[in-house]
Amino acid sequence: MPREVFPSCERVCVQCGERWVQRDGQPPRAYCTTSCRNEAERQAARGAVPVEPPLPVRTFTRQVRAQLHTISCAWCQAVVTLEQYPGPAPRYCSPVCKTAAAREGAAERMRRMRARRQQLAQGVTQSEIS
């Protein structure tokens, strides 16, 4: 594919305002020299405040309303009415009850696991003897 050649054109430097004719066949430049370009970049870095685009106008805003749930707490059996956003109904009346139930569940799983290990250890010992 042949390289695109741009015609020579008269340009005005954005930094210093000097006129020059660009004849190098490259895309049009905004600055006459690299020193003008560097100076413009330095000035932009020193005092330029980036202009943020305006926020888009929202045409629709989703509104989700909280719902009231009357439940019996799975841990303390207290009957309470809780306000919650849509989703599964809550099981516990407070974070304290939820934490206590989680700890008790973990302790029960550990008890079962220890009992299973003891049974396996006793079974191996008895089979080795006979």
C-alpha cells in the first residue's frame, strides 16, 4: 500500500503565531518547531485545569423501595419487623444473632468432624489387631 502524501500547505503555529509552509508530506502539524510544541506542553502542564465533560442527563432513574418483612429470628426466635430491599427474606433479627448462629454452626461442624476422625482412628486400630 503506497504511503499517503499530504500536499504542502501554509500553516500558523498555535504557540508563537509564526507562519510557515509545511512541505514534508506529513499530516498537518499545529506547531512550527518541536521547541514550540514542548513549550505549549509545559504551559499546559503548569496551569491547565482539565475540562471535564458535562454529566449526561439521565432520562430515567431506577427507584427501589425497601420492603417490610415480619420474621421470626432463626437464632433467638424473636418476632421482629425489618425493612429490607428486595431479595431473600432475612433470617436473623440482628447481626449479633447472625454471628452467634454462624459460630454455633461452625462449632457443630467441628464436633462432627472430630467424632468422624475418632471413629476412623478406632476402626483402623481394631482392623490392625485382627
